[in-house]
Amino acid sequence: MSFEALPDGWRVWNEEPSGRAILVYRPDVLDGGDLPDACLPTIYLTNGSRKARPGSGQYATDEWHVVLFLEPEIEAVAETYDEREAGAAAAVDVAERFVAGDVDYRAAYQVPREEYFARLDELIDGGQAAEEE
């Protein structure tokens, strides 16, 4: 499975022959300079090790991980699958849940980024309001 079914706002940033993929949300808006560069919702699909040691992610495992980062080191969703196809489908599902407002991105933070939350609220709620009209 590839990523043709991504919901509006999500883009394939990179897809490697090994199967790893990076999806980003609204880089056209969130990469505009008014927020720190790190503030870009990103979904990683990888079979790299999840151990918290430098370089450990370069080692392939038998599992596929789907992780939604709100910025580096801030995970909102982390799921594991046995097959790449299931992981790819789950990555699309996480993207759909995100744009539907079903991911509580505030809960992932110890120190809130209110400007970032306001921008995400505007993009997500604004998108839903436009669809309802």
C-alpha cells in the first residue's frame, strides 16, 4: 500500500525503497517562519529500532512503527505492526484521526506551546468548518 488515500493537508515528504516513509502535515502553512521550525506534525513509518540510543534507529527490526511527532521528541501517537502494509495503513489512519481532531496533541506536552496549539486548532477546526458548509 502506498499513500494515495492521505487526508487533505498531509503530504508524503519521503518514501524510501526500504519501505520507510515520512508524512508531514501542512508544510505550506506550518513551515512559514512564525512558529519554530520544529513545529511540524510528522508521521514516521519505520522498521528501525525504537531504543533511545544514538544511532539505534538505523538498525532494522521485524516490526514496523508508526509514530506521530508534533515536533522532535514529542510523540502524540506510537503504534507497532508486524507488516509494512499494516503500518502504512495505520499511518494513513493516524493522519485521518489527526485531521478529524481525534488526536489530543495538547496531552503530549509538559510545557504547552500555545501558539502552536492555536495554529493547529485553526487548521483542523477551520478545515472541518469548511467541509460542513
